[in-house]
Amino acid sequence: MLIGIDRRIWWANDYILKRYESEGDLIGKDCEVVLKNTEGCERVLESAFKSSEIERIITPWKTKDDRIEYCRSIFIPIREGSEKPEHILLLIINLSKREKLAYEIIEMNKFLSNVVHNSADAIISLDSSGRIKSWNKGAETIFEYKSEEVLGKRLDFLLPKRLIEERELDWIEEVVLENNAIVNHETERITKSGKRIIAEVTRTLLRNKNNDIIGFSEIIKNITDRKKIEEELKNTIEELSKLNEIAEFIHGTHDENEILNLMLTGATAGEGFRFNRAFLFIYNENEMLLEGKNAVGPSNPEEAVRIWSSLGRPRSLKDILNLYKDNVDKTDVAITNIVKNIKIPVSNKSNTLVKSFNTGQHIRVEKEKTSDPETLNLLNEFNTDHFIVIPLIGRERSIGVLVVDNAISGKRILEEEIGLLRLFAHQSSLAIENAKLYTSLEEKLKLLGETYNDLEKSQEKLMQAQRLATVGEVTARIAHEIRNPLVSIGGFARLIKRELESGNINLERLNIIIQEVARLEKILADIVGFTKPIYVSDKKLKNINDTIERVVKIMSEEFNSHKIILEKSLDRNLPELYYDDWEISQVFLNLFRNAVQAMPSSGKLFLRSYLFDDQVRIEIEDTGSGVPEYMVRDIFNPFFTTKSAGMGLGLTICKQILSNHNCDIDIKSELNKGTTFIVSFPITKHSVNNYKMK
């Protein structure tokens, strides 16, 4: 293919047309329509025009049917009487498979050589005597030596003196000769500038096809940063473990003073956070002050030696917490007294401790950077040239501050230490709040207990008063009910006495005395029925309609004498019920008599029995005077009555009997229209089985 200086195609043979072009004639078109099928040829074409030299390149070409062919492209400049070529003759030669494989090997070698040369790790090749043959960019970067400075040398210049004396290189060579390689050997190396690095060395033995040793390849990784991170991570885990151990101690008590002492212990103990001294200031909400509570730590090096000597050498943080919290009084009394005498109003917002308390931020104070008189005064009082203030933040607010320093050792407090101390302070703050809540709860429980005892005493007195009032009410009611018949009996008895003396006796007066005695007997029966325990001792399966009919017969004379019309609607298919016939008869007698008393001159009485869900219901409805709505709720209470005579115990006795049969009784009443009592009997297992048999 002939290409002009304007990049247009002047001529192309059939080979080009068949493999790389499907759109007809190429003549006059930009050569890009052909060269787009490979890579690098555009660049070589341009180079050939500029250099006027023959250029060659082997590249893969993509045919129009998407096959890949490896070809050698030769660019031949053609001059026509001028210095610069006017045309390029492009020859494209399709390579054989062997040449293709050789090309791929060459390209792979180039690639691997490029990887080795540009690797971030130091990749060094050594001859069989251990002298450097190659030195890549990674080695230049790590060790700061250029390749021309080190080629032909042994690696001794990279070793610290200690490792040279220990003959480390000889040991590495022995291991490699024995095992063919040494992998990830951690050691030290020295850079050109004298900086020590932690290195990871992998050396491999190299042999030719005859198995003769021809040298070694060595890869050296600079793992200094990785080891530093690992060390920091290890230290962080250790610190967090200490924090967790101290937190367990702190959260294991509800005694606020003990928590404060444990905080100071954890902050200063050698197995804890290792600060020389710690001071606690807690917020007094009533007086709105930051108050110095306690301090741990010596005021001078001699005091430090005395304190720690007296505490001995505990083997663990747990030991030291147990021992040190019991020996807080052995710390410097002077510094403790100084702290306890400090009281700072929280309104003093310029104060360093108050600032930390209000903002929730830690503050680093250094004497050489401080000009504030109040802060300088604190530094002087603490006898230090620096301290860190850490806020104690609870669930919703600050509760105080923790101050720490290294006044004895003079060691600077690092930011990482402050971060851990803040975590510790937060955990401690929550424990302090829990202790305060626990104390408050204890006080409230104590007060509640006292109140409960007082209430019990008052309740006993009230119950005693109620019992006396009830006795008084019963006595008054009995006296009232008995007085009238006794007066009648007494009066008529005296008359009969006089008549006996005159011989003219009026029998009517004797009848009145008999009636009044019967009335007294009824009153006594009601009282006995109300006060004696009710024992259900004769329950049997019976037909409730039969009981109702029998009681109706007993009451028939009273119904007739009061002109009461009786209407019955009794379900004859009811199951038998389990009850004491005599006691239930008493209930119906009482209810029927109530109805008669509500209809003294005439009226209607409706009796109904029917099934309702899992109950048998009996309704007794009268057309009498009814009960006012406000009285209905008291109708079953003892001594409550709407009548001028009677004890008011009849309905109470009815309810007692029915309750002992697990029955309910309800009342519906409307003034001047009548009253309905509804008695509900449960259908028991005995009732159901008997009903099914029938």
C-alpha cells in the first residue's frame, strides 16, 4: 500500500482490500481506514516520514471478519528528488505460527521486565557469589541508591552492624541452598540516609536447564508502615481491653464514691492509663458549682516512689484496682485537699474547667502557651506545667470534668491517649448517673415503705372505725325493729293482765301478741341468716322448674290475697341444674315476697325460664312501684331497704346463696313501672351429661 505525505492512499493491492476494507475502492481515502485495524502503526508511519528511515513493527491486525493476524509491518520512505520522503510504501507480511509465538514471548518478556522494573518492592538479582546484577526502581526508592551505585556489590551495605556481626547473609544463603528459597523473613535494613526500616525478605535460588546454580532473585518489602499500624492496633486493643476491665469494675457498684475512686485509680494506675495524677470535679446542681471531689497522685517524685512502694507490685489490672481503691488515702493529702477546696461557679464561662464542662470538648492546657491569669493560677495550684481537661458527659448532659497530668514524668500526653480517656470518661459518667439514680430509687423506695406502713396503720384504724360504725348501725336497726313489736306486746300483755283480774279477756289481743312475736322471730331469722356462714352441702341435679312451681304453691295464698295475677313461661326442655334445693327455694321465696310487697293491692307477676348461651336464666318481673335508678346500685347491700319495715337483709342473703352456687343476679327497674330480677345458673358438666343422656 502506497501512502502519500497527506496520509491519502495512492495505491493498494488485493491483499489489503480482501482483509481490511469492505467499502470499495481505497484510492484517495485517508490511510486511517486501514491502520485502525491495528495498534502502533499510525505512530510508526509518522516516525518514518520524519526520520526518512525504514521502520518496522510487529502487531496484531484485525481482519474485516474479526480474525486476528500477527503481521510484520515495514514502512519504506520514498523520495523523489527531495530530502524528505513524499510517500511511504507499507508492506504487511503475515507471520507464521512460530513467529507469532516468538512475538508473544517477546511481548511477555517485555511485560514481565516492565513489572519487575516498576514494582514498588525492591527486586534484586544476584549472581552465584551474591553480587548484585540488577536493581529495580523499587530498590532505588526504598534504599535511596541508584543502580549504578550498587551493581557488582554484595548486600552487606544494607545491613545494620548487628546483623553483619551475626552473619545474617550467610545464614540466608545456607537456608536457600538447602530449601531452594526463604520466604517472608522479617529483618532490618538500612537506607542510604541511615534510616532503619523493617523489611520482609524472600530469596529464591536460580538454576539453568542443566540444574547449575546461576544466582538468586531477592524481593525485599518495606513493611515498616505495616508493622507500625500493627503495633498501634495491638496497643489500641490492649488499651480498649484495659478500658473494658475498668468499666466492668465501675459498673459493678452503685456506690458513687467508690465509682469516683475507681475512676481515679484507672486513670493513674501503671496497668491502667498511666497518667501521673488525676483530679475529679463534679457538678453541684443545687449550688451550680463545679466542686473538687477527690484527687489521686503525688505532688513530687519522692511522694510517687513512696505511694507505689506502699502498694507493692500487683500482677494484673484487676489486682491493682482492688488494691489501689482501698489505698486511696495513701495518696498525697495536700493535693487532695487543694482539689477539694476548689469550687468554680458554672457562670464563670471563661474558666478552663467550666469551658470543657459547657462545650463537651477536651482542653489541653500548657503553661508556656497560656496567658489567662485564672488558668495560670490553676497550674500553680496543681503544681504542674500542663494538664488535660476531659468532660464527663452522661446520657444528656455534662456531670463534671476529669483533669489529668504527667507532672512527675513530664511526658507529653498524646492525642490517642486523650481519645481513649474520653471513652473511659463517658463510661464512668454513665456509671455515676446510674449510681445517682440507684441512690434516688433507694430513697424513694424507703419513703414508699414508710408511707405504706403509715397507710396500713391508717387503713387498720379506718377498718376498725368502719366495723364500729357497722356494729352501731346494726344495733340501731335491730333496736328500731324490735322496739315496735315489744311495745305492742307489752301494752297488750298489761291489758290482758287487767282483763284476767276482771274476768273479761279479749282474745283478739292475744292474736296481736302472737303476730308480734312472729315478727320478732322473722327479724332474728334474718339476722342469723345474714351473719352465719353459708355452707352448700346438699347440691344435687334437679329441675329448676319444679323448684319454682313448689315455691309458687307456697306463695299462692299471698298472691291471691293481694290480687296478683301470675303468668308463667317455663321452658320444659331445660337441662337439670346442680344446686341445693332448700337454699334456692329461699332465694325464690325472698324474690316473690319482694314482688308482693311492691304490689300490695294488685298487679301481675311474670315468671320465665329459658336457655341463654351456656346458662339457664330465671326472670321474675313485677308491675309494682319500681326502684329509683340511684338506689339500684345499693339494692344488694346489707340493711339497705326501700320499705318502712324490715331489716334490709333479704336480697343480701339471696346474693350470698347465689354466689355460693356460682350464680349471678341482676336487677332492672323503672320507677312506677316495675322491677325484674334475672337469676343466671351456669350449665355445669353434670347438667350437660345428664341432658345428653335424656
